[in-house]
Amino acid sequence: MIAFVQRHARRYGSSYTRKLVASTRSFLRYLHYKGLHPQNLAMAVPKVARWKLATLPKHLPADQVQRVLKACGRKTALEQRNYAILLLLARLGLRAGEVIRLRLDDIDWEHDCLLVRGKAARIAQLPLPADVARAMVRYIKHGRPRCDCRALFIRER
């Protein structure tokens, strides 16, 4: 049983593994309750360790976000791209996947709006703050490689 839990913890992560352990224990208690197994084996399933501060924080406090943004360089193409991405994450609260899916056609410069494709094919139109727009313009004009790809952010190799 320990090897089973360890294998899944390595493969899927602690959150999934905790759910797996809870449901396995529940199933084993059910088997004992129904008389399908003579012993309650629920306690044979090991616990998944959960230490405080063992994972990344869900978010950074505002002062730390400002320190990260100030520390970000803006001279090279890569720095311009990274700064624009960080602003989208920090100011609009976008997820990484939403930033990746942004396309040039999703920007409405005339109305200062951004079309965001989220989870489960959801689409939202968000206001585009001036500082984020400036960073995106700078990246598009000076940092983004010229190519036929319509993705806003191009991977640096």
C-alpha cells in the first residue's frame, strides 16, 4: 500500500494523492462495514505528509509584486517579453495558460480591451491598463521577433 501511495504522489502530486488516500480509506471502511473483509484496513493506508510552507504561495503580497516588477530588466527582447508577461499576471490576474493563449488579434487598442481565453473555453473581455498596454507595445515593436505566428508572446530559444 505504501508503494502505491508513493508512486501516485510522485506522478500526480500531493493534492491528488491526498484525495486518493481519503477515497481508498473510505472504500476500505465500506468493505469492512458490509462484511466483505474481516478487518478494517483503512489505517493501513499511509497519510500524505503536508508541511507548512512546503509549497509555493498562492500569491505574493502587493509590495513583493512591485519589487519583482522593479527588478525586471527591460532592455533586451527577452526582458521586454518577460516584463509584459509579469504585468499581465500581476495587474490583470491572468493565469499562465491564459497568457500563453493570447494572440495579437485579442488586443483591442481602440477600446483598451483584451480578449482572454480561459479555462473550459471561456472568453472574457478585460480592460487593458495603460502600463500593461505600454509594456505590450514596447515588446511588440522592439522585442517580438518578426514572424507569421499570431501568438502575442513568442518563445525565446
